[in-house]
Amino acid sequence: MQKRRKKRLAKTGPLLLIAAPGLLYLLINNYLPMFGVFLAFKDFNYIKGIFGSDWNGLENFRFLFRTRDAWIMTRNTLLYNAAFIVIGTVVAIFVAILIYELGKKRRVRLFQSALMLPNLFSWVVIGFIVYAFLNADTGFINNTVLKALHITPISWYSTTGPWPFLLVLVYLWKFTGYLSIVYVASIAGIDKSVYEAAQLDGASKIQQIMRVTVPLLKPTIILMTLMAVGRIFYSDFGLFYQVPQNSGRLFDVTQTIDTYVYRGLMELNDVGMSAAAALYQSVVGFMLVLGANTLVRKLDHENALF
Amino acid sequence: MKHKSNDVKRFQRFATVVLSILAVLTLLPILLIAIASVTDEKVLVSTGYTFLPSKLSLDSYYYMVKQSAMILRSYGVTITVTVLGTLGSVMLTTTLAYPLSRTDFKYKNLLSFFVFFTMLFSGGVVSSYIMWTRIFSIKNTLWALIVPNYLVTAFNVFLVRNYYANSIPHALVESAQIDGAGEMQIFLRIMLPLAIPTVATISLFTGLIYWNDWVNGLYYISDAKLFSLQNLLIRIMNNIQFLKVSTNMALLGTQKIDLPGSSVRMAMAMIGILPIMILFPFVQKYFIKGVVLGAVKG
């Protein structure tokens, strides 16, 4: 007994040592900030520091939720994500079906590469590309398109109206290729004999797609949607910060929780309020992930996170 | 039967046409900035960014290479950060994944949960920012671009762990143990070399993250000497003159061209994406594999 125990420990030691650097990193990078959430209950003061600053209870939260900002950023985060989930899924499935039905390998590769390219670019570069179209002085839209149509130039970065549409468009441009990959893989996994049976019954190609492919994609769609719902309280900081060029005139339609937290912390130096918004996001986000996972586990045990 | 194959062919033709249109629409914006980067500055000022400029010029690229020490420097920062970040990430990820793949490791489940929990809950950027700046004084150091956020992600750890657990037979480990090899030796001589395909995939994704990252720079870097290309791009979006102010003093007196602001903007965006576009066709296969793996077991 004694001997076996010793052997066991000798085995544990070296393995723990190998894992140690990675564990230490996660401890610092991920776990320490979790304990730092108490900043949301403090009146943070740079001179007094992390521990020296005075506690102020729920004051930061009370203040945050009394402003219009809390409502705007929550609304924007949720509505944009809902639009992305619905429109993104429909477009990605449409593209995936087309790609799969091409049949010719070389063409598949070519189209997939082209559609996926924007996914590899940073939001900063995408911000520049959008700027090349929209800026007032040298933008393509004002100088070429609107001129040809005899429409007076639009000051895009200070007109809120078009932005919900523009942001969805930019999102689709960046993510359609990427999202469709998953659905192509899923279609490829469908049993071919189902199609053969449908063909024997005289189903046309379109009928096969609508009656076989789409229904059989349902599990993948549900899974992908639930995972996206679990992240519905988080927004893509770059899309909402870089693409509208941080323009203050657009905040009504571009402010999300992530941009609010950034601006509060870095531009307004309001650590308490920013920390309150971040904690609001973390806690609601945590509950949403748990909820989404519970649903996934009920529907499809295999794919549950835990 | 003939009717059937016509039906299939017709749909393939339809798919080819629609996808061609989508592909062109996807690539046009990239083409616009590519053309803008080689458009003559005077033409840009009068007609804006167009697909068919009346005069082309390489002034912007000439300016970047010859006259702006700052742009070259930022490119150097981006390359350094990408290389160091990717290497560091691969080292930490593979070493953490190996013990978690061993069924005979006592703390396997406990530590797996420790890693996994980071996917569920995060302390948020505020406490993270306060920690890195106040406790670790990371502001305006090269470390700020490498260490926060990206070095180890639970997702990558599980990707490598699953590969170790499912694709490398445990008998290899056992026979090495009988030969008297220590754990470190087993990891370095057997497990790491055999995991090259997965290591390639995570390197690809991590490398892309570091190349494209601007968030760490936005939070932690205010010293222009440490700007990555992405952060320099952010700065010049608001103020293109920024490039002029900091142009190398040693270049004064040599033949100078005026700053072609509008085209340099786009030329800098181009050099930010050119390496990606050149490399992509060669790594596309791994990339797609990684995306599918990620979606299936995310």
C-alpha cells in the first residue's frame, strides 16, 4: 500500500510540473480578474488604489441603471445579436447548400476561399475598407454612386439611420463564409441513401433541398443558435467600435455593452461605472451560457459543453 | 433518368452563378482599397476612391518604405509579437494539454474543470485592465501586446488534449515508461512531435489573432514606438499627419515627397492584409479543418 502510494505521487509530480506554466497563466489571466469584480462595488480612485478605494455598495449600479445608456446598450447588444443569429444563419445555410451542390472540388475551394477572406482581416482593416466607401470627402459612395444618381452626399458617420443596416451588412460580409463551413460539413454528413430514396420518389433538386437537406440540418441549426444565444450579451467590440470609427454621433445605434465598458474605462476614466457594466455583462452572460447549455443537454446530450 | 440529370445540372449552373456573384461582391471592397493604394494622390482628392482611377502611382508604397521609419517599425512590432505570441502559446498550450490527456493523472478532472470554467465566466475587461496595469505594470511594454488574453485559451487546450487522448495510443507512453523515460522526455520526444497536425492548426489561429490584434494595443500602449501596425492604423485614421511628425529626423534633407495621405492610408491597410492573402491558399485546408473542429466541439 505504502509503495503504491509513493509510485502514484511520483507520477503526479512531474505531470503537475509540466502543466504548471499553463495553469499559472490561466490563474493570473482569467481567475485573478474574477476576484477583481469587487471593483464594481467601490468608488475607485487611482491614488487610493485597488484595495484602498472606498466601498460604495450598489451605488455604481444604481447610477448606471438610472442613465439612458444602460437601456441603449442592452437593447443594441440584444437586437444586433438577434439579427446576426437569424439573418446570419439563413444566409450561411443558403450559401452552404449552394457550395455543397457544386460538386466540383476545385470550384468549392475557390468559392470558399473568396467568401472566407474577409474573416481573416482585423476589424481595424475592415474599418478602413468601410471608410473607403463611406467617408465624406473621398468615399466611393458619395463621390461615385450618389453623384451618378444625383443624390446629395450623405454624412455617413453622423447619420444614425443607415447604421443598423450597414452593421448587419458588414457582419454578413465578414462571417458568411466562415459560418457556412460548419453547415457544409453538416450537409456532407447526411446519409446519401436518403437522397436516393427521394430521387426514386421523383423529388426534384429543389424539393430534395427543402424536404431533406434543410430538415436534416435542424440539429446543427439548433446547436449553433443555442451557442450564439449563450453569447447574446457579448458583442463584437471591433464591429461596433472600429467600423463606425468611434463616432459619438452614432452612439444611439452603435453603443453596446462592450463599447460602453471600454469608453467608461479608457475615455471617461469612470472605473466604478465601467466595472458595474462589466459585472452586469459577466453575470447575465454566465446565466445565459448555463441556460443555453441546459437546453442543449436536453436536446442533444452529445454536444453539451458539460 | 435524363430529366433527373438535367435537373441536377441546372441547379449546379444556378449555384455557380449565384456564388460567383457573391464572391465578386465579397472581393470588390478589397479591390477598392487595393486600387486606392496605388491611385495618384491628386486624382484621389478630386474624384475620391474609385475602381477606375485616371492615374496610378506608387508614391504611397515609396513613401512607406523610404520615408516613414514609423510604418516599418510598426511592421516589425507586429511580426515580433506574432512570432513570440504564437511560440509562447504553443508551448503553454501543449504542456498544459498533455497531463490533462492522461487518464492515470490524479488531478485530471479537477484541472480540466479549472481550465473549462474560464469558458463560462470572465471577470471582465475592467478588473483585467486594472490588474495588468496596477499589479504587473505592463503598460507600454512589449509584453502588453503578447501576454494578456491570448496565450492560453481553454478552447485550444481541449483541442490538443482531445488529439492526445484520441489519436495517440496510450501504449506508446507505457512502453516509453518501461524504457525508463521521464514524463518530460515522453512529452518532448513522443507526444509533441506526434501532435504536429494539431499544433499546426492552433498555431495558424493563434498567429492570425496576434497579427490582427489591436485591442491589447488600444488598452495598454500609448508609446508610438511600440505601436503595432493595427494600432498605427487606428492612430492615422484620425490624424494622418501623425506619420509626418514622427518621421525619422535622419531623413531630413534627402529627397522628400509630400505625404500622400489618402493613398497611404489604404496602402497601410494593404500591407496589413497582404501576408494573410498570400499565405491563405496554402493553409486553407487546415483552416477549414480547425473551424469545423471548433464548431463541433466548441
